[in-house]
Amino acid sequence: MSVQVILREPVENLGRRGDIVKVATGYARNYLLPRKLALPVTEANRRQVARERVVADARDDEEQQVAAAFAERLSQVVCVIARRVGETDTLFGSVTSSDVAACLAEQSMEVDRRMIRLDEPLKRLGDHIVPIRVHREVTAEITVRIVKEGATEDADADAEPVAERDDADTASLDKAQ
């Protein structure tokens, strides 16, 4: 059995704000309605959601512009992570979204680890393109460079392993800029 509801907020894999969708009765009763994500379809509720949608669309446009600017800055970042490797250049362990988020935090780019879209942990040395979902409609891609622990890269500051920096090195980098 199903029921029609009007979505007050975007629900992933279901619809956007203001959409009238048909869902299972239990899903509406136990999930959508108690969390105030949807309302039953009535004429008064349609008018209310239409008013809310105008305000929310303006807010969403502003959030999307801010997210696009942040994504542009984020796409310039190269995240260097040093890991221990075996004799055949295989990693001991792997690099996860938490590791990438920590690396970005060290570069003053606060990103929640759930926004980082890794299908599976990174297990090889080298450069990897990692998508970060900054907003529902904005995705940035960063380069994650996995290097051998203790390896010396070129003198470029971007290629210096972030995990091996200490506070004195970071302070001297900040003064140089």
C-alpha cells in the first residue's frame, strides 16, 4: 500500500523539495513524517511547501555559490600522505577518507570525511584523483599523492610529505608566505 506526500526537504534517491512522491505507508509514517521531511498531500500543505520552497531555493543558490568557490580552492590542493611500504612497494595498510580529511585539515581545508567519495581505500603508491562532494550539486576533485615514508621528494613544498612535518617546519612555511 502506498501514500502520496509532499517533500519539505530533499531526500536522496526520492526527490527534491516540493516534489509530490508516492511512497510506502510505513516509510511515510515511520520515517518521513516524524522527521518533518514530508507532509501529507493537502491544498494547505501545497501552499505552505510552495512558500518554503521560494525561501529555500534562494538559500540553496547562495550555498551552491559558496560551495563552488570552496570546490575551486579545494581542487588546487595536493594532499601528500607518507606511508610505510614493503620491499615490493606495497603499502602496509591503506589510505582512507579519514586520512585524506586529516591531511586536508592540516592544510586549513576543513572537510568532513563523509564528503570524501572513496569507493575503496587507496592501496598503491602514486597520485590518485579523489572526488569530494562539497554540495549536492558541486563535486571537487583533489590529488592525493601517496609516497614512501622517509622518501625525499623534489624541493616543491606541495610535494613534502604532510605526515612528517613538525610544528617548527609548519611555522617556517607560514612565515615564508
